[in-house]
Amino acid sequence: MQNNQSIIFLGDSLTEWFELEKYFPGLAIINEGIAGDTTYGVLQRLEDIIKKPAKKIFLMIGINDIFNDFPEENIKENQQLIIEQIITLAAPAELIVQSLLPVNEHMLGIPDKLNHLIRHINKDLQDHCKSNKVQFLDLYTEFLSGDEMNSKYTTDGGHLSEKGYEAWAGLIAPFL
């Protein structure tokens, strides 16, 4: 079902693999998540996505940019461009920008640096949303255990487990 009451979810594999119909039956949801997608990919396909009439758009994108070692400033600029294009071209749809989730660096077997970068990007994202009067949803802190993603929420350090998706569904439910 696609109409002006549709809800679009835009992002990467976390979004693509989110069984939204399972958690939100009866809602007209369009899942525009693509595994491996980056902010660059979203910018390339954004025009086609925002042509679809929607009442809400949930956005979470940028973790694959970090995994691909894209410069922090480019990630932030691209996120801002995506937000500005949605505000301008998808009106009157309400935009809900979700923070990037933490990763479990121990499970990924990488040095303790990614979550530090994710926090910086999320802070900038939150500030940009505030200055543009866009809803920002901080999921990052809800998924933490200590300084990284709670291991019960992830299968491999970056992707979500069933418990992770349950937690995410619970956090966004009030915004639907």
C-alpha cells in the first residue's frame, strides 16, 4: 500500500532487514533500506524516494561511510544535504532523523575508535536537526552497554539481533 499516509524508512542494511510489518502491522510502510548503502548512495536515489507521497520519513544513514573510512566532514555534509532535500522536496512529510547506533568494537575486533567517531557525527546530526526544527531520535544511548553496543542487541558487532530490532521498534513506536 502506498499513499500519502505511507511511512518511509530510509537507510542501509539495518533498515532493510528491519521486519517493520512484523512490529507495525496495518501501517503502510515503505522500506527503502539497502544493505551496504552510504550517504552517497542515499543522495543518488533520494529524488526517486521522496517522489513517493508519505506522511513520515525515518532516516538513519552513515555507518557504512564510517566502515568505508570516508572523511568525517563528508559524512556530516552528506547527512545535512539529505536532511535539507527531504525538508524541501518531501513536504509536508514529517522527518524523523535517527542517530547512528553504536557498534560493539570487541565483537568487530577493531580498536576503540569507531564509537568515538559515531558520537561526534551524532552530535553534529543532532545540532543540525535542532537548527532546522527536525525531530532527532537518539537511539545511540539506548543501545549502549558501557562504551559500546550491548552484545545482546547485535549478531556481529554492527548488525542487529532480534532483541536489537525489538528495542528499536519500541523506541520508534511513539513516533508512528
